[in-house]
Amino acid sequence: MRALALASALTALALFSLPLSIYADDNFNQNHPGRAEVNHRLNNQNQRIHHEVQAGDMSHQQAQQLHQQDHHIRQEERHMASEHNGHITRGEQRRLNHQENRVSHQIGQ
């Protein structure tokens, strides 16, 4: 009976401490340098798109298409990070930067 109570207590302790450790890892991984650079560029491009629309240099439809492309890049970044414990590899970062470069050139046209 004591062994069963001890096993139950240890199981409960493990279950309650697991979410805290996962949260700590997620908090650290969001600040991973590769992810931070990709997300910073996406935020910058978002601001550039808004500026172009406000200046009248871009239609709302064009802006929506560019936002959709950026959204796809952000989803891809999150998917890549989920496969590597919150990190992205250098190759993945290069791939994402290449995609961001294409969107950036479209914003500038």
C-alpha cells in the first residue's frame, strides 16, 4: 500500500513539473538567434508593406498577397523549429532568408 502511494505521488510530481520545463524551453528557444533574425526580418517587412500602402505605392490587394507570403514563411519557420527543439539550422535559416529576399524585392518594386 505504501509503495502504491509513493508511486502515485512521484507520478503526480512528474506530471506537474513537466509543463514548467516545457515552458522554460519554449521561452529560451523563441530567443534563438536564427529564429530571432528571421522573425525580425518578417516584422520589418510587415512595416514596409504598411508604409507602402499608406504612401499609396501599393494596393491593398498587393499588400494582402505579400502578407500571405510572409505568413507562409513564418509558419515554415515555426515548423522547422518544432523539428529541432526550437532551433533552426543554418541551412534552414538560409532557405528562409532567400524566401524573405524574394518578398523584400516585391515590396520594393
